[in-house]
Amino acid sequence: MKLSAITLTLALLLSQGIVEGSTISGLQRRTTSLLMRPVGFPELPTAREVRASSAGTGLDFDNVQAFIMVGMQKTREVLVFFEITDPKKFKAKLGTDIHDRITSAIEILDVETQPLTAVNIAFSQRGLNTLGIEDDLNDSHFRGGQNQDAVLIGDPGTINWVKAFTGQNVHGMFTLASDSHDKINDEWKSIISALGGSIQEVYRLKGDARPGNMLGHEHFDYVDGIAQPVVRGYKPPYAGQMVVRPGILLVGEEGDSVPRPSWAKGGSFAAFRQLKQYVPEYHKFLAENALSVPGLSKQENIDLLGARIVGRWKSGAPLDLRPLRDDPKLGADPTRHNNFIYDHPELSGFNLKNNQTFCPFAAHTVKSRPRAHFDPEEDVNHIMRAGILYGPELTEQEKSSQTTSEDVALERGISFVSYQSNLQNGFISVQKEFSNNPLFPTGTNIGEDPLTGSANTGPPGDAPRTVRGLDPLDLEKTIVFKKELVVSRGGEYFFTPPISALKTRLSQ
Ligand SMILES: *[C@@H]1O[C@H](CO)[C@@H](O)[C@H](O)[C@H]1NC(C)=O
Ligand SMILES: *[C@@H]1O[C@H](CO)[C@@H](O)[C@H](O)[C@H]1NC(C)=O
């Protein structure tokens, strides 16, 4: 009865030309969530919880694009990088058809309000210029574009970059996420048709979570995406989760100290990078450099080296709490697996600045979130990681040859996206000041981040990285990473506007 009444009303509205196609597709809602919650991942709040938590704070999560807030909990995603070829027509569609399709941070939370495919949109500086938007967003990295930062972030020469990111025509990025690529493709067709030839696709990257029990793990097999900050006013934190002022992720909110145009409030800068992972080479490296800690088996010594490189075990259990063996129960528990700071005041004589018994200073998790190495830990350098993986599982051929295929269709890695209100404080600090800086965090030469760090300052090519502290039996021993196991294929910076700006400033 109820359904037919709705159909009737719809038919009536349709006949009066009130409801447009996009609204109808907007009415197709889901019965199962498009977000995943793998073992160990935090529970997302409900829309009602976020509304209660943000009441009275002035934060408007209905106006914030969805993927700024939900992290890496997506199963299927396509990023489409596009050029605006007809700005006038594009602008006319932006405030109507496109605006109505953009999924908000509130809508994404409940199955009943999720669309079949969630859609977000962001623009590069070139894209804003093409639209004739001259307002200064006041972020110099955004203004210059990532290509201009290549030397700064350790990619001199951009020899490994995807062509699209060394060119001039990436104007924007659509993010489409769903639980199937068929649904994503349907939505993309519909967007393309709505835009009536005003954009051209420049490049796309298809993303997929890994299958089976590797769901939520990146290609080197470690759980990825469980150490995210939480915006104050969004939801209560888990123990050890960093609570950031809203303006650390969202432009124009408390904690963002730079003046911005008023229409930009609630937006966020996105740093995209395509990070290729050399998976068989990683496993080979661990086997060839296996540790020799007494009492551990050969495999345990291999796994320990991997954990000391990452700072966590494959399950997500932090090395700082489990220095010798994985503890999958701990890894699976978001109430406990962030509850550590690398310091151990409970142990008399423990000195954070020179003790790597628990976790090496160069470990990826220390380099990307140093915790007590900043005392007190500040919120300014925190970023929201919102990427997904790309590429297939290893083939038998790659496993037996211990070599990554050169077939580009088999390329795999991380489709990395970080959100922050300030690229210098966020992405650039984590990449340049922490990961690529051999002196960080202690001021002594411990080396670059063995995974995502780069020692390349030019000329182009792999510069070997020498990392200390990985062998607990000989902390002065250097382990040399001759080739990068994670190679940057380039990327771009984007501004993800508040949804309201699509209807106002950006379409005027
Ligand atoms: C950019 O920031 C500077 C100070 O950091 C300020 O003087 C200027 O007004 C800002 N520009 C805009 C467009 O907000
Ligand atoms: C590091 O701390 C552990 C635990 O307190 C201690 O056993 C070890 O001797 C310390 N190492 C150094 C180099 O101080």
C-alpha cells in the first residue's frame, strides 16, 4: 500500500516535471551498507550519534563531503580525474545535478540514507582557475600543485609518475564508492550524461579492498587504516585515538589558523598519491634480512623484522605493546590497539629518546604518527587517511619469481588520499619532515621511513635508504634498502569543498 502511494506521488510529480532523473536515482536506497568493517576497524557512529555529538558545536556534517570523515572503510572505489572542457556548461550542472548527487558525511553513516554509489567531488587549483574562481584558498602547496612539490617530497624528476599528473589538465577528482563496480559504473555513466560533454576523463584508478581474510589489510598484509584521528564533536574517541580540533581536518573551523574565503568553511584539502607496492620484493627482503633473536623460529624472525619496519604486526597489534610476537586479539580490538605512546614511564630507567627495545624510531607508524615523541602530542600534524588499495592479488608467476610483474594491469598498491585543512601541516609534514627525514624523531641519524620514506633528492632514481634500529640485538646495525618497496607514481592536491559551495560560489 505504502509503496504504491509513493509510486503514485512520484508519477504525479514526474508528470508535473517537479522530480528529475537524478532525484529518482537518489531515491534508490540500500539495504546493506556500502562501507565495510573489517576485523579491528573502529565502529562508525550513526547519523543520530553524530548529530547529538555535534549539537551546539557549530559543525555542520550535512555540509561536509562523506569521505573526509569515514577513512578507509570502503570495498570498491573509482577515482576519476577529469578535465573541465566546457566551464560554462559544467558550472550550470554543478549546482544542480552534481550537487544533488554528492554524499554527505551524515548520509554515508546509515544504510537507510546511503545512495547505491556514494559520490564526492574535489578540484585542483587549475580546476578552480578554469572555473574562473579567483578566491585564494591560502594554501601554497595546493596553489602550486603536487608536480611543483616533486623534489620537496622526494620524487625528483617524476620519472615514475603517471603521465596525467605531470600534465596540465587534471582539474578535478570524482570519488565514487560502492560495494560493486557495476553500481559505480552505472553512477558514472549517469554523471557523464548529466554533465553533457562538459568534462573529459584524464585518468582513473580503480580501487578494491583485498578479498577474504585479508579484508582491511594492505598488500604487504598489514591491517591499514586503524589509527585515524577523530574530530572533536564527531564521536567519542577510543582509548589512544587522537582527538583533533575540527579545523585540523576542516578548513575554516576551530584549529585552522589561516584565513579562508567563507564559502570554503567545512571543506578539506585532499592529497592524492598513487603508491605502487613491490610485494614479492618486500617478502624477499624480509626473508633475506631476517633477524636472529634467540627463542624465535625462522618465520618468527622474518615476521619480527616486518613488524619492526611497520611498527605493528599484521593483525594491527602495536609493537610497543607486543615487541616479540603478534597478538591477533589485541589487533582486533579498537578499544586497545591504539592505547600506547611509545613511552614507558612504568618502567624505571626507560628512556624514550634512546630505547628501541619495543619499537624502532624509524618504524612506519612512528614516522607517520610519533605520539610521545612530541611532548605533548599536538593535533596539528594529523591527517585522515581515506585511501583504498588498487590492483590484483599476486599471481603465481610473481610468487614463484619473487618479482613484481611489469604488466601495468597487475600493478598494485595504495590509492592514497589524506584529508587535512593545511597541506603543509598535514601531508607535507608527514612525508617530508617525518618520513623522509633521517633525523626524525630523535635528532639522531636513524634513517628514513623504510616503507614510505624517500632519500631521493636528485638526480632522479632510487637513492638507498639506510635504516638503524631494526635489529633489536644490534641497534646500531644499519639495514640498507637499495630499492624502494613503495614507489610514488605521483598525484595531485585537491580541495574538497563543502557541499553548499557547489550551489553557490563554485557555480556562479
Ligand atoms: C590569506 O592569509 C593571509 C595571512 O596568512 C591573510 O592576510 C589573507 O587575507 C588571506 N587571504 C584570504 C583570501 O583569506
Ligand atoms: C630499554 O628498556 C628496557 C625495558 O625497560 C630495558 O630492559 C633495556 O635495557 C633498555 N635499553 C636501553 C638501551 O636502555
